[in-house]
Amino acid sequence: MNTAAARSRLEAMLADLDRSILILRGETPERDGSAADAGAGLTAHDRVEAALASLQRHRGAVAAALERIGAGTYGRCVDCGEAVPDGRLEARPDAARCITCQAAHDRRR
């Protein structure tokens, strides 16, 4: 994959993620301590927190991919050093691992 095109896509993804994180942070439901609403408020708050955590993990992966571009290692698996297939990078420009190493990483988690 062309690194200039990858950088452009990754920067756009980073901007979108930052906007989404800001929006969710502005919509974080308050926990008000009232007994009647405690369960509903906790559930809404937990959903927002889970979404924020997911967006922040994705943002970290995108930022790491941009760092790999800067370091000249983009498109190489961070585990084995082999080339990450172009099709995988097209689908997931933030992919850090080849398919084999990603599967092994997922099994360990």
C-alpha cells in the first residue's frame, strides 16, 4: 500500500475518532445517586465508558500506524517482520500484524 495514501486515510481516521471521543465525553450521563434511577444511569454511563474505551484503543492503533509510517516500518508485521498483505492494509490501514500473527495474538488474549 502506498504510504502517502495510508497516511492520508489514517489522519482522517484519527480526526474522526477524536471528534467521536469529544462527542461521547460531552454526552457522559451523570451518576446522580438517586435510588430509582441508579440502575438506568449506571447502565447508560457504563455504555458510554465502554464506547470511549473502544474508541481510545482504536485511536491508539491509528496513532501507532502513523508512527510506523514515520519510522519506515509501516506495512511490516510488528511481531514477525514479514510484509502485511496490501489487502489487509486496505481494509484496516491501522493493522500492525500479518494475519497469522494477529490470529496468534487474538488467541493469547
